[in-house]
Amino acid sequence: MRRDGTRIQTVMDEIRSRITARMYSPGARIPSVRAMAKAEQVSVSTVLEAYERLAAEGALTSRPGSGFYVAGPSAPLALTELGPKLDRAVDPLWISRQSLETSSDRLKPGCGWLPASWMYERGVRKALRSAARSETSTLTEYASPLGHLPLRQFLTRRLANFGIDAPFQNIMLTESGTHSIDLICRFFLEPGDTVLIDDPCYFNFQALLKAHRVNVIGVPYTKSGPCVESFGAALQAHSPRLYITNSGIHNPTGATLSPVTAHKLLKLADSTNLIIVEDDIFADFEHTPAPRLAAFDGLSRVIQIGSFSKTVSASARCGYIASREDWIEGLIDLKIATSFGGGRLAADIVYRTITDSGYRKHMEWIRTKLSSEMDKTLSALEAIGMKPWLHPKAGMYAWCQLPQAKDAAGIAKACLAHGVVLAPGNAFSQSMCAGDYLRFNVAQCADPRVYEVLQRAMDGPH
Amino acid sequence: MRRDGTRIQTVMDEIRSRITARMYSPGARIPSVRAMAKAEQVSVSTVLEAYERLAAEGALTSRPGSGFYVAGPSAPLALTELGPKLDRAVDPLWISRQSLETSSDRLKPGCGWLPASWMYERGVRKALRSAARSETSTLTEYASPLGHLPLRQFLTRRLANFGIDAPFQNIMLTESGTHSIDLICRFFLEPGDTVLIDDPCYFNFQALLKAHRVNVIGVPYTKSGPCVESFGAALQAHSPRLYITNSGIHNPTGATLSPVTAHKLLKLADSTNLIIVEDDIFADFEHTPAPRLAAFDGLSRVIQIGSFSKTVSASARCGYIASREDWIEGLIDLKIATSFGGGRLAADIVYRTITDSGYRKHMEWIRTKLSSEMDKTLSALEAIGMKPWLHPKAGMYAWCQLPQAKDAAGIAKACLAHGVVLAPGNAFSQSMCAGDYLRFNVAQCADPRVYEVLQRAMDGPH
């Protein structure tokens, strides 16, 4: 047992390092005293004392009735602390770096994509051969500002299937889904603005928003979408400029939005100038489409973005933004200024691949395979004591709780040393309230070593 | 002749519209009274009166001895005014939009790239066929955080030829040269920081920096590089964080940096914490390499960036950043947060193309062809009264002055109506002092219609 003084120091050090790492940017509100006490498993009075000492030092400022905020500016922008790869802190970029960096002999149940062997490789090869015979301009020239017309026309038809009316003039291609969100943030946000995200949500939303120096508020995610009460309260309290969410299948929970939640959210947003960004990258994994906010709203305050990285190729990357026409015009300028006309070849390859007759069949196979892997993975995880939050209807993610409130970050570090990359819950959680959760990618969980290494780590000192 | 009151109104309207269009962002210093008087061809007292009325309205603030600044914030971020395509104002994005948007039957002496028929098309086709046979991961998986290793190793060797010691661990691939600069700006700059650019310089530097909400100071460019005295004075007066410049062949002037200027610049920077970004995208066009700041400096305060869009393909785009190792680590995080691991296929295609035995020969052919087109274009332009600023040693750009201080923006608009896209000088000039210059791309000037349409426009009312 640590003495109280040590505990206070520990909390202070933790907050300081998060500020240094820009996990909390200047002006941002830090977790409430209660949330921090829960996350760090210390008493409320310990956290309060730590916060007040930091305020006395000038690292935090306190606003009565509102909470504690990070003081002053610092530079240069560091999204995380530097450090040796295996030792780096488990922050929102930890999973990305580990998944992208580790060699292919590692097992990656924590990563966010399908194994290469599942991808529609035959289609991509065919597309490349066919691109090799295309006209010169396709091979060497810049893309037009909106991007490859046939792909935009394809997207218009595809969006129509989800009830979204998006003429191809209102669709701009980008380098990726992440690039789409980044452009939208740059277009609408000023430093210090407030953005709502789901809690938990895709960890890279947090990393991205840190780069925008904005204030981020998490809205608890329920089994049928964001908690409507919390969403309404956040609208009232913070006048957020953006809300960024997944449509279709939610990352990391695998939950889907219900029509009633969708309707209520948009009704709450009615009297505000909130803009909603709906990230639709998992659309092709759904058996039956969940409701889309963009369909309910008619692309008035909702912007839909997506990409093909999850189903076609993350090597030939291409994303899109479907939005109101007046916003598209400004987004084009911003895209040119910050990346010029890019990704023409990738858009061409993606278009050739998804319009190939085999693609639809391949996706049918993927959906079926994901269903059976979901069942197998959940059974195997339950067998070693993990508790699934829900049984997802579709997709590749399973969100599972460790037994006895074990520390997922510690377990993830232990497993990494044995060649298994996991995705610990707090990397997804703004409030750091998912410390005993892990996200599993069921498509990456077939190897029994995943469960062996995990079990050993769970039996360890964490 | 307009009355004085009308002239004052005109200047006020002009400044207001530039503020609305975010050409001048909040907090930015607007052109000096003298520069504006010269650009608008009105008297100094007219401009002074206009500025003071705007200050009275609250649109500007005046700082005695320093000049006039844009007041308060506005939102959302608009890099330019919206408007019909042909009518839009000639701003730094005008040339990009016109060049990227217009159909291929237009003549584009103003655009910044080689005609598709000049590109190493055979090599790109071969690379695509060969990529179609590569391993699955190349086709479908995300890139590693630093990007394709063989291409980074190639860059290490290539940079060594310019005297730059850049181990491949210090090189990160990006989506494009523009993306490289954007990442660097996001990493180092806070809104309100000051950045130096050349005046004139590549117009997209200005558009990009506007998106970063920073204060931009132009340093006059001479025939041997930036004016050393102005550079020193700007360092003293503004403590800039970054200086962004071209190495090798300067865009738009075609001038090259002399060793003595390079040495003096770095000496001036010695006692400051200025970071210099050297954009090296025209390296392959040089017959004999000009000095590189990165070579003199040893990648200490200089970061070199580049891409292959000008010589290999603007469709399969790929750029790079060569920098100090401690900066690379933070840049990786920022790249993942804002675009995840992208562009793997493009990097693969580029690598296959440039290591193909035919590429070197093709570039030899390009350099020879550019030399002869440079001579022909300059002769043809001189024949209709244009005056070249200098005869460039290499590259595709010729920077030429119109006779009788004619207005390049007006002439560019007139020519656009006749299917010819020009690049008017003030789009390149921070101080708007190049209103009677045009940049010509000699590789796009073979068609005699270019000179016919230009001559007709010059004889018109401008």
C-alpha cells in the first residue's frame, strides 16, 4: 500500500506527463476528479489534492463549478512523448504505432484491419494490370480537384442505397478516411473549439483532434448509439462545433445506431449549429444497413465520410467526403492548399476493383467469414474469463471486459513482449474509463497463441 | 479618372474582401501603405485614408511604427472567396484551380507540371505491371510509419549526391511534397507564429500558410537566392519560426541559390531558432546541382522535403521529409494522427519507376528538351514584348515581365476566356509587387496559340 502523499504525487506526475505529451492540450478540460479517481483507483480527495497542487504550480487552472483546465501554451506540438518503442506509454497512438510498425510475424488481434490474405487481392492485381493499359493522363497527371468522376458517380449510387441523396458534385475524393476528417476539422475548427466524440471511440479521432488543439468531450456510447441524455447535456454545456462518430458499425464496441437514437440526436441538434461527421468506413461489412444520420438529415448538418481501406486496399488508399455543396467548395481549396491534387492512381485502382464483378461476391464471403470468426473468438475469449460487452451484429470488432478489473494497458505491454499486439480500452476512451477493456479484431484472432499469451498475461501481476 | 473618394472606397472594398476570403487572416499584417499604393496604382494618401477608415470600423488595428493588422477572428476558414469558376479572384489558389480543373483541350502555359506526353509513361506502365505481381501485403496493407524502405534507401543515396548525409531512418515518406510541408508546419507552428517565404515564391506556400493562420513575411528573391539583407532584417524584426524555400531551381523565377548566399543565410540563422524547409522537388531537372542548404547545414536546422510528382507521376504521388531524427519521431505521430499510414502502393510504383534502367536516360532527354524549349519560349515571348527576368540555367519556368506595367491578372482572365491558363505574378508575391509578371512553363508553350492569345490580350484594355 502506498501512502497518501505518494498517491498524490503519482496523480500529479500522471497529469504532468499527459500535458507534456499533449494528451491534454492547453485550455483543455482534464478528467473530472471523480473520473480520475476511478481510473487511477485512488480516493476523490487524493485526486482533488493533486489537482489543486497542480493549479497552485500554474500547470492547471480551476474554474469553479466547471472543473480543471490545462494552463498556458507549450511547443512544439508533440502528440505523444518520445521514447523507445516497446516502452512508450499506452496513448491513442500506441496501437497505431505498434500495429503499423511490428513485423508481419507478430500476431495483431488489436489491429484495425483484415489480414492481407482476406483482402480482394485478385481484384487489386487485375485492377493494376488494367491500369497499366490506361491512358497516359491516368498514369502521370494530377487528379481533378473533386477527384475521379466514375468513382464519385459510383459513390452517389452507393449512398442512395443508404437513403442518402448525394449528387457526385457534392462528393470530393481524399487520400483516406482520416484525411477526410482532418480536412473537415481544419475547415470548421478554430483552436479552443469543442468537439464531441463517442466514449469509447476510434482512438485516432482523439489523436487527430489533439493535432487540432481543440477541447474534446466524450459522450458515453450505449448499445444503441450515443447516450442521448449526455449528448443533449454536452450540447447545452459546451456548444460544440463538431460531433464525430461512426455510422453503421461502431468502433470499438461493434454496436449499431438505432433509428430512435438517430432521430433524437438530430432533434437535439436542431436548435444548434452543430455539424456532425459520420465516418462510414465499415459500411460494406453490414448484413443489413443500420440507419445513417446523413439519410435522416439529408446532408444538411451531417457530413458523411468513408474510405475503401478496410475492404479494398490500405495500400491504394482513397477516401471521400459527401457534404453540402457550399462546404465542398471551401473544402476543395483547403485540399489543394494542403495536399494539392493527389491520389489519382489510387482512386482509379479502387474504382476498377470495386466495380469488378468479383468484388460483391468477395464481400459476401467476408461477411460470412466474419460472422463465424466472431462466434469462435467470443467463445474462446469467454473461456479464458473475458466478458463481451455485446455480441455485435456484424463487423470485425469485439469489445470485451477483463475479469477482476485487470489493467488492460499493463496486459497489452506484457503481451507485446511476447509478440502479440493488443488494443487496450483506455486508448479508445476520452474519460479513461475503459481501463479493463480490450478491443479484439476477430479476423486476427484465429491463432491459438493469442489466447495462450493473453491468459499468461492475465495470470501475471497485473 | 475616378474621384479620390471612390478610390478610397475601392481600396477599402479590396481589403475587406481579402479579409473575408482569409487571404489576410486575423492578426496578420496587411501590405504596407506604400506597397498597396503601388499595387493598386493609387496615391499613398488614398491608401492611408482607406486603412484608417477600416481601423475606425474595427476591421483593422494600427500599431504605430509597425503597420496595420487584421482585427478579430472570423469563421469558418475560407481560403478564398466562393464564386463561379471563371470569375473568381486571382488569388494564390487561382492557378491551381484553373490548371487542375480545366479540360485537357485547354492550353496551360501557367501550370506547374510537364505535359503528360513528356512523362516517363513507359516506366510507370512497367511498374504497374510489375506491382500487379508483387506480394499481397504490397497490394492491400498499410504502409509502415516511415514508409517503403527501398525508396528511403534510394533517397539516402540520392541525397548523398547533393552532399546531404541523411540515413534512411531519418527519412519519412509522405503523400506528396505539399503534404510534407503541411506536416512540418503543423508540427512546428502555432497560430500567430511568423514564417518567412521568398517573394515571389510558389503560390501554394501562401495558400498552405493561410490554412495555418500564421503571419507570413516575404523576403525579396534575387538572382542568386533570397536577399541576404532583407533576410537578416526579417530575422531581427519578426523572430520567424520557419523559412520555406525552394532549393535547386527556384519557382517561379528559375534562379538558383549561390554558395555565398547559402553560407550567409545559414550564418544569419546561427543565433536564432529558425527552422529552414528546403523544397527540393526540381532536383532532377538540374544539369549541375546548385548548392543545398541541407548540405551546408548538415540537417541540423534545415529539413529537406521533395517528391516525384514533377518527374515520375502526379497520379502515383509520393513525397518525403529528410530531417533530424528527434523531429522525425514526432512527425511520424502527426502523420499517423492526420492521415494514418498511407500511399504504400504509390511509393512502390515510384520506386519501381525510378530504379528502372530507362529513367535516367529519360531524364537526360527531359533536361535537353527543356533547354531547347526554354530558348524557343523566351525568344517567342521577347518577340511579343515580354521581358525575361533572367535566362534560367535549367527547369521549366521562365519569369517574364509584361511591357508597360500591364496588369497580369487582367490579362490572365482575358486569356482564360480564350482557353489559355496563365500564371499571373501577384499569385506568387506576398507583397503583391509582381502585378506585371507572368510565369511561363516552357514545356507547355509549344503551341503558337499561346502567343496569339496572349498578344491579343496584351493589346486589349488592360
